Amino acid sequence: MNTATLPVAGARFASTSSAARRVLGLGDQGILGAGDPDSDLDPGPGLAGYCAEALMRQSDDDTSWQVAEQGGATVSDLLARCREMDHLNVDLILICVGINDVTGLTSLMRWQAGIFDLIFLIRQKGAAKIIFLGLPPMARFEPLPQPLRAVCGVRAGLLDAVLKRSVSPLGFAAHLDFETIKPLGILTDDGYHLTAPVQKGLGAAAASLGLRLMET
């Protein structure tokens, strides 16, 4: 993959197949590995990496992945970042956005418009299939104090419902419901980054969904 406009490169997971699948993780801080990125602890490969690993296991295709991340990004910020990219020569784009729109009080109308604009721009730059990760249940983000946690939980649910309605009719895109993996225990250690087990579950679910999209 060309890394000129995708600055954060991921590992390559080789298999016996000569065909390569290319995955791009695009999003806010949630697309990266678990926990604080400035920590000395290994954050893991992150959502895109876990998705690529699962794709390799499920399809036996050689799979590479990269990440274009912008910490603190809203959907508007992500749209601006995407405008700076060249042709997106990838097979699957995994998008994680919304938490900062929850806390930044993005209106539902502006959120939906940003999602539509982002989809349109991505399809102008390539033919990749697109998966939007559903917003997590922020009411379960225990590091956040109350009543902020409860308010964020309500807003996350509203934004996720809009996201799902916006993406569901599209044949080349899909919404991955966070509850698909039925996460148990702690979802986040710091209030913003999902734990490694949660990311791994989402990555595997995204791989299964991505395979179905890429076969259509």
C-alpha cells in the first residue's frame, strides 16, 4: 500500500494466498490500540489490525492494514482529513467516529450531513466497501463521572441511531452494531479508548461483515 497519505502504517499479516486484501482504519482515537497511546504498555494492533487478523483467518487471504487517525476528531474533522488524501486504493475502510461528536454536542442534523458527505467523498476516491462502527454505550464508560456518563449515553444512542439509518440502505456500506459482540466487563479504562478485548471482538465482527460486503 502507498503510505504517502496514510501516515500510520500497520503490520502485515501474511498467509498462503497470493491475493491481498487491504484494510484502512480511519477515525478518531478509538481506531487505535487500547488505552492511552502515550503509555509504556503495548496498546495492541487496534481495531483495523484486529480486523485484518480476523480477515486473514476467515478468508486465508494475505491482508495488510494501515491507520489514518486524528485524536479528538469529530465527523467534520474526519471529513477534512479525508479531503487531504489521494485515491483510496483499499478494499475495506473501517471508520470509527462519534465519541467526540457526543462530547462536542454536534447536532443530529450536522452529524447526519457529515456522515453523508464522508461517504460521498470516500466513494469519489475509490471503490472500497465501508464499515461504520456503531457508537459504544457510553453510559457504561465507568471512568466518566455522573451525570456526564448518563448524558453521554443518551447522546451516543441518538447519534448511533442516525448513523444506522443513514448507512443501512447502502449496498456498499454497513453499520456494525456495538452490541453485536455482547461486550462484558469494562469497556474502557480511560473513558475514550476501548479495551483490547472489546477491540478484538469488534475487529472479528467487522471482518465477518467486511467479507460479506466485499463479496457483493
